[in-house]
Amino acid sequence: MTRPRAAWLAFALLGILDTVLLLEFPIAGVLLLVLAVAGVAARPPRAASIAGLITGIGGTWTGLMVRVKVSCDAFDATPGQGCEAPGIEAWILVGLLILGVGLVTTAAVAIQGTRRG
């Protein structure tokens, strides 16, 4: 059986990769997400794996969207140039929500692990 920490880390890295693929190559990203969910279903510790996957996706999504916002704001600061990222704040909130769910799930898995042993 895989240790929960190792499973969490492996699936968090998979979540990071999946997020980048979803943004660049959506079909490949969806396919990787399906394979990741199949991996979660195939072997324990399932809770740690899903927590890592959700945290990786939420953290990466939030980071990338904030990066877009910051880059666009900096570009707009130069006279005669413009950059539009309409509604990007909503996407940042979506990323923060996903990240929050992942962190709460991670905390629950950690608490459960300390109670067991």
C-alpha cells in the first residue's frame, strides 16, 4: 500500500500537469484527468490521492490566472498599450475555491491519519 504522503504528492504533481494540459491542450488534459481518477479508484489511499489532485489543480489554476492578471495590469501601465483579460477575477475565484476544497480535504486526511496512528 502506498503511503498517504507519497500518494498526495504524486497526485498533486499530476494535478499541476493536468491543469497546464487543460489550458494548452484541452483534450489531452481531460484524458489525463480521466486517467488520474482511474488511478485514484484503482488503489488506496484514495482520500490522500484525491486531496492531492484537487490541491494541485486548484493551486496551479489560481497561480496561472493571477499571473495573467498581473501581467495584463503591468502591460496596461505602459502608455499606448492595452491588454484585456475580461472576467479573469471570476476565474481566480474558481481556482481559489478548488484550492480551498483541496486544502480542506488535505487537512481532513491529515487529521484522520494522526487519529489512526
